Amino acid sequence: MAGSIVLFGPPGAGKGTQAGKIVEITSKPQVSTGDMLRAAVKLGSPMGLAAKEYMDAGLLVPDEVIIGLIQERLQEDDADQGVLFDGFPRTIPQAESLEKIATVSSVISIEVPDDAIVDRIVGRRMDPETGEIYHVQFKPAPPEIEGRLIQRPDDNEETVRSRLEAYHNQTAPLADWYSDRGLLIRIDGNASIKQVGVSVERAISRIL
Ligand code: AP5
């Protein structure tokens, strides 16, 4: 299938958790703006340091920074047949810019109510060696790697409230924007990781 897929949803909806399955089925590379920004923060580049202030406050990084990152990423060879966007676009100006440089064939929206989000974010842990995402309650890590797990600095209750506010004010309107274009597929994300995975597979089989 030509064109890119957008994985859409609030913070902690399970986009990163489900992305691997979509990559496996479609062979499209995952392009996560959150991961790209965290890599820039780790490098200590001027852009990374500026982005960190927004991320730590739970605010969206300015559109021009994000659009620049995406333009650069889409020039790489592996993006030829489209990619899986994870966490992008997050504003209508980002979607409008994307429309000019790539074709979006479908948008999979993982829908989760706010009250489930806080528990998911606060309990999230990541394995820095493999990038695998765990959860203290919903997806415990094997005991032998527990000691090396890390928690993202923005995964605390205070920041998650700002992230949810940013989501509702700036990102959620994109659902109607994509729905008006006939591209939106809604998935109930308020279910177990396994059940959401089944819904994601069904959605992908409809669009392949
Ligand atoms: P980003 O890294 O994209 O964070 P996010 O959108 O807030 O999404 P998350 O990574 O928090 O959640 P996810 O949906 O991937 O959930 P996950 O699968 O890990 O962005 C970080 C920051 O960067 C932003 O705040 C912003 O500042 C900036 N940024 C990034 N992109 C930007 C853009 N385009 N424009 C402007 N700024 C941008 O799951 C969460 C947890 O729940 C895990 O522990 C998992 O194990 C668990 N879990 C998953 N599914 C389930 C389930 N079904 N049941 C129970 N638990 C589950």
C-alpha cells in the first residue's frame, strides 16, 4: 500500500505499544516525533535543548521545529513507500504542511478516556537498551531487566494534565479534520493491550 499511515490518539493511548505490529504488517518505518525529539535532547543540540523546555512542561513543541524534522526525515530512502507516523501531526498547521509533502492513506485513532490515561502514563517504564515499553501494572517487565528500566521525565501526574490539555485544545480537532477527508478509522483503546492489538490488526487489514 502506497502512502503513509498516521497513528493518532492522546498521550499514553498506546500508539508506541501498537506501532510495532503495524510496522511488522506494512513494512513501513515508524516515525515518532517524540522519539526524534528525545534523541535531540540526548544529543544536547540547540534544537533539543529548546524542545526540552516544552516537553518538560507538557506543551507542544512549535510547529516549525516539528515540520522541519519531518521534512528532513522524509528525504531518507526508507520513506519512499510511506511511513507510519506516531505522534505526528498534532496540530492542523502540521497536518496542512504534511499534505504538501506526503500522502496520508489512513489515520488510525486509538481512543482512550482521560481517566485511564493518567494511570497509563505514570506507570510507564522503558527499557533503554531495547526501547521496549512496559507498565508497572499492565505490562510488567521480566524481573531480570527491572533494574535498568527508566521513567520519562514528562511521565508524572502534573505534566500529564498539561499534555492532556494540549491534546484536547490543539490535537483532538484533527480527528474531525481527517474524518472530513474520509481517512479516520476509530479504535476503542480502552481495552487490554491484546484486545487493542486485535482491533489494530483489523483496521490494517481493511486498508491494505
Ligand atoms: P510523545 O513521545 O509522542 O508522547 P505522547 O503522545 O504524549 O505519547 P506517549 O508516548 O506518551 O504515549 P503512547 O500513545 O505512545 O503510549 P504508550 O504506547 O507508550 O511526545 C512527547 C512530547 O514531545 C510531547 O508532549 C510534546 O512536547 C513533544 N512532541 C512530540 N510530537 C510532537 C508534535 N508532533 N508536535 C509538537 N510537539 C510534539 O503507552 C503508555 C503506557 O500505557 C505504557 O506503559 C503501556 O505499556 C501502557 N499501555 C498501552 N496500551 C495499553 C492498554 N491497552 N491497556 C493498559 N495499558 C496500556
